[in-house]
Amino acid sequence: MLETAIIGAGPYGLSIAAHFRRRSIPFRIFGRPMDSWQAHMPKGMRLKSDGFASNIYDPESAFTLKQFCMEKGIEYADAGLPVSLETFTEYGLAFGARMVPELEDVTVRSVERLAGGFHLCLVSGETVTVKRLILAVGITHFESVPDTLAQLPPTVMSHSFRHHDLQSFKGRKVAVIGGGSSAIDIAGLLRDADADVTLIARRASLIFHTRGMGQHRSLWQRIRHPQSGLGPGLKTRFFSDAPMVFHYLPEQLRLEAVRRTLGPSGGWFAKEMVMGRVPLVLGCTLETAEVCDGGANLRLLTSDGTRREEFAEHVIAATGYKVDMQRLTFLSPEIRCKLKTVNGTPLLSSGFESSIPGLHFAGLAAANSFGPVMRFAFGAGFAARKLTQVTARSLTKESVTVLTPGPARVAESQTWETSRSANDRH
């Protein structure tokens, strides 16, 4: 039986695998490398995260985004210069090839629970049994569409997750629903593709990040607004640097913090792509959406109580993602039924382990347990280190358990535990 399998080959899966490889932890990793970034984000998009916060993590930090850009001659800055989707995707692919050569570009079709492990069936027909399973599937499976739009046929309505190349919308009338980063980005890029695009949002005004703070800040500015992997600020510094402390906060406080922190907003660079270029219909709630003349007729309720209608040949729901374990249909019904969840997300231990022994979650699915940092690539470093520590410790305990009991073995085990505890503190 294989020790560990990782499903997902984005920033989290690759980071975990790179750490396991360095510690010689036996594993296999399955998934199309950087799939969400390669196939489900619009060409021309730029990341909101600064360069220094857009790494994929190996234990020695030997292959950072900065190092990759230096090797390729790509302009880079720790802050203030947006990272393009193309650069980040190429970096992820290069990271996988260099740091995780074991990566298998194959999809896991199904997962069943076994006594003491899991049975994986791959689309290739191969079956694998493992003791531990780490799911790092990112946003895949979790696209969220409002009920008012979900009834429309796919020829008329689609989620932003479904669009990588927007050229097919050239000359067409498109309505983008949403007020966050995905909506703002895709609306601006549709305009660049010569689509007749309108952005519709419930909020009365769009929010954009401020440009990355420069190097020359006063001491007070650095104290009041410390830089972090999630942007400047005391709260974001806490969420960025203390996910383990966050894990021990009361559940309701954690859920509310994740819900309210770093809400829908666009990158500072997206403002010029949209403002003055894309018609905005703000402060409106979508009441109904009906198929009409080969497109969709949208009935909107404005903040002042009046109603208006908008017609679009196609509607793009840039309405974000919501974790729901029932959407992971490759997991057996038994696993999904027995998983303890809150608001659709798995309840996780301090080692990222769910209520089903041996089943771990990393990335977006872990946000309610470890904070908003799990929604960004920056959180992959913490997740990789913690999962490596937990797995290595578990492996050592298992190897000690199978040894013949005796005073010498007990002493050896106690000596190792003392040494490990000392190492864990450093």
C-alpha cells in the first residue's frame, strides 16, 4: 500500500509534493499541472498578489517566482508590478518539472474508503491503494452560480471558470454578473476583445486595491500598515503569518473572519481597464433571468426600488466559488456522507486532517479552519510545511510501532521523540 497520494497539481499540491520529496516521504501526485490557471482563467489576466507573495514553495526556496523570472528575462518586482497569468502559469509548470518530476498528469476518477486507507481509480484504468490522501483541488468543482441564473441553458449562461479565451465573444453583447476580481477582470478583458460588455453588480461602487506600497515608507507606516502576503495591514498580517493561531479561534469567529476579510475587489491595475470603458450597472439585484431571442433578458431591482431590464446574448456569472463537499463527486457517497462539515467545508485538525482518518484537505477547502490565507498561493508554504511535519511524524511513529518491543527500543523511541520535539521548536 502506497504511503500518501496527493490529488491536485496547482500551487498547493506542487508545494506539498516538493516538501515530501525533500523529506523522502513516499508519495504519488495526480492531476493536470496548473489546470485552473492554464484552462480556467482568462488570457491577459494579472494576479492581485504581489510578486513576493506569488511563489510555489520548495523547502529551500530554491525556485521562487523571482528566480524563474531572472532565468527567463521576465520583468519582475516584489511589489508594484503585476504578475501576468501567463508568467505565473509558466512558472508553475517549470516548478513542477524541476521540483516534482514524479507528477503524473492523470485524473483520479473515484476514491473509495478502505480499512486503513483509500482505493483510487484513475482514468487510465490503474488502481492505487494509499494510507493517506491529500486533496489540493483548489477552486475546481466549487464554482458558484445564483439560482436566478442557474436555470438558464449553457448556451446562454456560463460561469467565469469556463472561459480562458474570450475572443469568441468579439462583437457579441455580454453581461458580466459580479463585483469582485473575476468580474472586473473578465469585463475589462472582454472590452479588450471588442465585446459589447456590461458589468452588473449588487454593490453601489466597485472596490479596487491600492497599489503595492513602495520601499520608502516611514517607520510609522511600516508599523501601522505592515506588509504581508495578503497585502498591507495589521489584520492581513495576522491572517497571513498566523494560520495556526487562527485555527484555535472559536469557530464562529473564524467563519465570520473568512466571510468578511478580503471581500470582492479588483486589483489596482484593473481600474483603468474598466472605469470609463465598460458600462456599469451598479446597486442592482438580479430578480429574474429568462431566455429571450437567443439570449437572456435580465430583470433588475435597483437600490431606489425601481426596475430595469438588460438584454445579453450571453451572461457570464463571475460570482465566485463556494466550497461544498457534495460537489466532490469523485469521492464515494460514503466518504461525503461521513465527512463532518460546517457551511459545506470540512472540519480539519491542526494537521489538516478531516473527520475521516487519513483524509486531508489543503487550499480553499481549508480556509474556514486556517483563515483567508488558504484562498491564496501564499498559504501553500504553511500548508506544505505543516503537512510534511505531520506526515513525517506519523511515519516515524508507525515504524517504531512495528519494532519488537523492549527496553532498548523504548529508549531509542524516547530519545528520538525528545530530539524531534527540540527540532520542531526551531
